[in-house]
Amino acid sequence: MENKKVIIIGSGPAGLTAAIYAARANLSPIVFEGFQAGGQLTMTTDVENFPGFPEGVMGPDLMDMLRNQAKRFGAECILKNVDSVITDKYPYIVSVGEEKYSTDSIIIATGASAKLLNIDGESILMGRGLSTCATCDGFFYKDKNIHVIGGGDSAMEEAIFLTKFAKSVTIIHRRNKLRASKIMIDRAKKNKKIKFLLEKTPIEFLGDHSSGLNGIKLKDINNNQIEDIQTDGVFIAIGHNPNIDLFKDTIQIDENGYIKTQDKTSKTNLKGIFACGDVQDSIYRQAITAAGSGCMAAIDAERYLEDIA
Ligand code: NAP
């Protein structure tokens, strides 16, 4: 088994920026891109806040550009998922299907995944009228009356995007104050197709496996009254969970469940293992902050490798 200097797990803005920097430092990084190559940005449309794109850029296009930039300097991007990482031996062993890779350092850039409500009907109706990705599934809801759950920027963004297809989009939020930024709230409020249903929380998704979702059981948070409402589709947009499964028994996490990094670095509690992007950031969670932290992780890995050489 050939020993690698650095293996990067994850291919969102954090992982690919780490790959650009590590490749330019002659570390010949391997990037395991995972099942969702490009990360969460491949599921968004216009990215308007990534510096350098005054007219905005499509999420998937931005990720293709970052990947091509990393490859240009010699990063190897592999469209496979890492199955396990052995961290009680050094060099570390990374298993990908039948293949095993030995490595002196690892950059974790596994990102975060959509949170679910964990209520009745959710698992059985997922993909049958229930979705966590407007960009992926919005097209199926042409001229339909649909609902978006959540009160943050994701919910506003999903709702605005869905108005391209749907007849109406109702945002259901559990409080009377939206968490989203003012600019996103203003955009949603200005959109004639968007309505708000506040101080309600879903307690069950209604429908069955064969005919799909047809309604939501909602609880009013003020008086606990229950009502069933009809819907043609629901998009859950209530935030994300960090993807830490590969390291859950070994890596230190913070009070929010994200990987804990030391001081102002990307260092974790494990020597030679660095974390960047949304898997270690419960606060900013932006593409640009993820990219910045990917740069930090590559520089930290480079310095670590110099120290042990
Ligand atoms: P978020 O800011 O954490 O908002 C999650 C929303 O879902 C909150 O309104 C929350 O309600 C609600 N929620 C959470 N759990 C719930 C549950 N069990 N039942 C009902 N509602 C629930 O997550 P986000 O919207 O994904 O945004 C994450 C970060 O990405 C933010 O920093 C955001 O600014 C950024 N972002 C930016 C853009 C953009 O600028 N275009 C787009 C997307 C995301 P409460 O408010 O009551 O807690």
C-alpha cells in the first residue's frame, strides 16, 4: 500500500480549496468526493455572495471550476465514498470499498446534511411528495400548491426558487419571527406566490406509500390545536447536521455536535487530522468561509508534514 501525504474527504468548497492549496504545495492530494460530489452547492442554483462573481454563479458551475482548478495542480479527485478510517494506527488507514489507503494526514471536509423533523410519515413519504432539496425536485411541482418548513435563509431560498414552478408556496414556521436575514425575508415577502403560516409546527406528514404525500398535521404552538392541511408537496428546510460518522468515536466534537478545532487552526484532537468547512462550523456555514477554512486546513497539513519529515 503506497503511503499518501494527505487524503481529503469531501468535495465541497472546503475540500476542493484544501485540494488546490495542497496540490500547489506538491502534496499530491487525493480527494474522495463522496456520493454528493461538490457538496451542498451542487443542490443550489444562483450563488450571489461568493466573491469574484458580480453577476452570481450557478452552484454546480462554481464546484466544477474549483474541481478543475484543483486538478490543474495535480489533485486526484475520486468519485467514491470513504467507508471507514482507522485512526488508532499511524499512518492512518482509509478504506474505500475493497481498497485501502495509508496516509500521514487527513483533511475532513465532509460537510453537513439536511436535518429532518423525525415525525410520523416522514421516512415513508420522503421522495414521495416530501423532499429536502428544491433544486433537485422543484421541477415536479409545476402549478402545485406546496409548503416549505423552516424560518431560516434556506427556507426563504427554497421557497423563492420553488415559485418558478409552483402555483403557491406556503412557508410554515414554528415561531412568529423568522430567523432568516432581512434581505431574504424581504425577497420572500415581495413574492406574490409566497404565503406564511406562522406559529405552527408539523407533527405528522399525511399520505401513504403508494399515493404519496397529501397533507400535513399541524400543531398551533399557542393553543396546541391540531389541524390537517392539504398539500401537493413539502420541502423541509430546517438546517443541517454535520457529517461526522466516519470519526464519531474518535474525534472531539463541540456542544453543537460539530468537529472541534483548536484555537484559530483547523487542527483536531488527532495528530495530522484537520477539519474544515461545515463539518466544523456551526456559526458561519457559508461557501466562502468553508473555502477559507479549506485553505487553512491545507496549510496546517503542510506544516504538520514538514514537522514530521
Ligand atoms: P438555520 O438558520 O439554522 O434555520 C433553521 C430554521 O428551521 C429555523 O427557522 C428553525 O426554527 C427551523 N427549525 C429547526 N428545527 C426545526 C424543527 N424541528 N421544527 C420546525 N422548525 C425547525 O438553517 P438554514 O436556514 O439552513 O441556514 C443555515 C446557515 O446558512 C445560516 O447561516 C444562513 O444564513 C446560511 N444560508 C444563507 C443563504 C443565503 O444567504 N442565500 C441560504 C441558505 C443558508 P427557529 O428559528 O425557531 O429556531
